[in-house]
Amino acid sequence: SFEVRLASSGRTVGVAPGQSVVQALQAQGVEILTSCEQGVCGTCLTRVLEGQCDHRDHYLTDEEKARHDQFLPCCSRATTPVLVLDL
Ligand code: FES
């Protein structure tokens, strides 16, 4: 498991195994707009300020994935303990 931190408030939210980042945030009252929830449409695209993403989508290009500055929180996760999001 890992945590996401909201840059605007400094709030940290834990993401359990089997739970998506979108679901973890939603449980804390933070809504991310979603559509496909399968990493295909790009609706949930979120900027990443710190940390490394475990990209599991089919939307970003390999070059975009390698920058670790954005990810799709409906399906993608983190390889670092904390991911700081521009939220
Ligand atoms: Fe479609 Fe996340 S909701 S990529």
C-alpha cells in the first residue's frame, strides 16, 4: 500500500491494496471526475508533483509515463511510499 498527499492541503490519504486512488480519495470526500475507470479515456488525469507512478493505464504514451508528472488514478498506483498530487 501507499499514500497520496494533496498538495493544496497537505492531507494524506492511504490507499489500500485492492482499492484505487480514486476510491481512496472518494472515501475521504475528495471527488475525482471519472468515466471509464479502466485507464482508457483520460478523464481522471491528475498532475503528480512528487513520487513515482506505477502506470497501469492505456492512455498515456511511454514518454509521458516516464516523466511521472501525471497519472490516471482510476487504475494506476505508486512505486514510492508517497505520491504528491496537484489536488
Ligand atoms: Fe477513464 Fe480514469 S476514468 S482513464
